[in-house]
Amino acid sequence: MLLLARCKRVVLPKIRTRTKTEKRPYHSSCEAGEIERFIIENTEVVKEDHMTPEIQLRLFTPTCRFWHTRPELWPFTDPYWAIYWPGGQALARYLLDEPAVSHGQKVLDLGCGCAASAIAARLAGASLVVANDIDPGIFDLIGVF
């Protein structure tokens, strides 16, 4: 199995953790259709200005409302799925340029973020791709284009 993992060095402000009884904002209280509508209304399909123009992703961009809004006003906590991180771009580009690395392999994209590396592995011919992330919101994005 090929393991795709990225380490991100991020300096975060003090984080308040949720208790076991607290619900995750937005995800737990909304129906799938509402989440899909939010994503479509507040992201843009980006197919240029990144290292993998053959992959289209829904992302926050400078023209999106939440790009400039204070994070505590976002209906999602830490929407890392909405940003195409440089490490993910480099890994996705590598997989597309070197398809033999993942062709016919089972691939786990651990900490998938916007799942671009998982998408690239599948496009390169991986037999099975599993995208995993701490934020369940990423899985609401699948098929939203």
C-alpha cells in the first residue's frame, strides 16, 4: 500500500477543544443538502493557478466571502479542505507526472485536506484510493462540482 501523508507546519492560535457532548458546528446540525449548498455558494471551482490544472477543486479563493471573514464566523471549524496546500499540490503533481508510483496500488491519503493527492492517485491508475481526514466536512465535497 502506498501511503500519502503530508506534514504541515502551521502556527495556530490557542485552540478551545470541544467536549464530548458538544456538536461540531454546521456539520452535525445540517442536512447534506444544506452543506452542499453552502459549499457551492461559498467556494469557486479552481482549475488554474495551481500545479495540477487537470484537477478541478472547489476552494476558498480571494473572491469568496469567507476568505476575508474572521474564522470564528465561519460555519465550519478549520476548513482546511477549502485550501489547496503547497505540499498537496507538489504531491499531486508528482503522482500525475510519475503514474507508475501509484498505478495498480492501494493508496491511503492520510490528512487528505482537499483530497487532490487522492484524486491524482486515482487518475494515475491506483486500484483503490482511501482519502482520510480529521475533518468530516471533506467528505461532503465529494461529487460537489
